[in-house]
Amino acid sequence: MSLSTEAVSKVVGIKILKRNGTTEDFSRDKLVRSLKLAGAPPDPDLVIKVLNIKGTVPSSELSDRVQLIMLNMVTDDLRWHDAARNYLLWSVYKQVWGKDVVKAINDGRAKFEDAYREGFRTWFRAGLEHRIWDSEMSAWYAQHIDELAKYLDPSRDLLLTYNGVRTLMSRYLLKRLDGTFFETPPQYLWMRTAMGVAYAELKYGGDPITWSRRFYDLMSQLKLMPNSPTLYNAMTRLGQLSACFVVPIDDCLSRESDTNRRIQSATSE
């Protein structure tokens, strides 16, 4: 189904402001291709028909509007939910890996799983370079990072709902100083958390790699979810995993009663 004249007129003359500060003409074909790759139902032009944008629009705003339109069509076809989630996931992949890697995947020149695992190795090395990771942990894990990269299961990204991906993006994923995402949702996050928790096994004769894989399986299959500080800080220099702190406080009533007895004893003498 082709776009009507009225629909076409809505997207003519629109400029997209990219993250690097440059602008480009809005491309209907580029958006339709992205929607098809995300698994949108057979007529992705439905999105463009109701896409109300004018003038120059930031790429992030365009992305948000497209996702909102897809979510509004979920009641007509549930496939729009998965398409919106996939569209959102790929927007993060592009920020983490770079648009050239994503383009290579979409063009069939690279395998998604291979790019995902190579991106994990690059992510870990970047964390070392910028001293994001705990120095002791990262020095130990550096010799095992290939093994952990091979264990990642990118297909488990699809276990999350759209809202699940959004929650991880807004609260838990590590970001760069410019606001772009440093790690993908959710496999890098799950593995980082598992590595940070499992490292303690060294002190008790256990194997952190074995336990990293076990913890990772539980989290990536959504069978276990740690508290927020663990997701934020595992394996980072801060390393704060606790959400609650117990501070011992003396029993004030007992202390007051003991003081009263001493006063009474002293006055009776």
C-alpha cells in the first residue's frame, strides 16, 4: 500500500537533527525499512500516516514518536508491541556499537550474535580504559572475558517487554558523559552484575566464572532480579551493592532504667 498524497505532504521538507549536531532530510524509506527490520506488521506506512512532525526534529524525538504510535496500535495487532520493543532495542544497540556495526548487521555483512559478543569485549576494554571497573575485579576477569562473551545469549533480550527495556534504560544502564548508552539492555547489564557478585567466590575457594554463568542465567531468564544498587554498581569502582544498612542502636529505655537505679541507689545512701 502506497502513501496517500496527504500523507506524503506531511513528511516533505522535514529535517532530522542527529546526535552529532548534523541534519539530514527525513527519509520515509529509511524509516519503513527500520520498521520492517523491527518486525512491524505488513503495512509499516500506517506509522508514517499519523506521524505528525514539522520543521527540524531531533532524532531522539522522532524515535519516541514512532514508538508511541506503534504502542497505540497494539490493541489492533499485538505484533506492534514487539516491533516497538525491537525498535527501541536497536536504537540502543546503535548507540553502544556504532551505526556502522548496526548497518553491517542489517545488510547481512555481519551476524547479530557475533557483533553482540564482540561488542561485549569492546565494552569491557573501554571500561578498563576509562577506569569504570573495580581494578581488582577487572584485572582478574580480563583473562576470562572471551569465555564470558561466548556465554552471552542475545536472544534473551526478547524476554523483556517494551516497558522492561524502557525501565532498564531510564534507571540502570551505564551511560557515557554525553548521555548515550554505554551498555546494551540487558545482557551486558546482567553479565556485569553477575561478575560483580560472583567475584567474592575467590575468597571461599569457589570459581567466579562458574558462578557468573549461574547468576547470569538466573537474571537473563528473568528468574531472579537483584536490588537496584547491585544493578547500578556491580563491578564498578563504587561497588555499593547494599540497599539497606543496619546500624546498632543501644536500648535507650534500658539505659535510662539503669541510670535511674543508680541515681536512686546514690540518694538512698
